[in-house]
Amino acid sequence: MGESTFADSSGPTFTMYLNLANEQDEKAAESWKADADGILVFVSHITTLYVTNL
């Protein structure tokens, strides 16, 4: 990620926010990956359709 240029003094604060947000995103993604390792999905090709006339 390149360094941004800002016209006001919000640059350092916004850069700090982006860095913290990126760290949190990476932690969340790693947690989701770890959770996904323990998920087992069962899939069936059988479909049942119920139709009623009211």
C-alpha cells in the first residue's frame, strides 16, 4: 500500500487508522480460516418440492 498525500493534517491519523484496520482484517481472516478448517458440509442432490393450492 503506497503512502497517500493529504491536503490537511488528517494524514497521519488516517494512515494510523488504515494500519490498525488492516491488522484487524488480517486477524479476522485468519480466525475465519481456522474456523473453516473445522466445518464439514453435507450436500445432497435430492430436492423435494411441496406445492399446495390455497
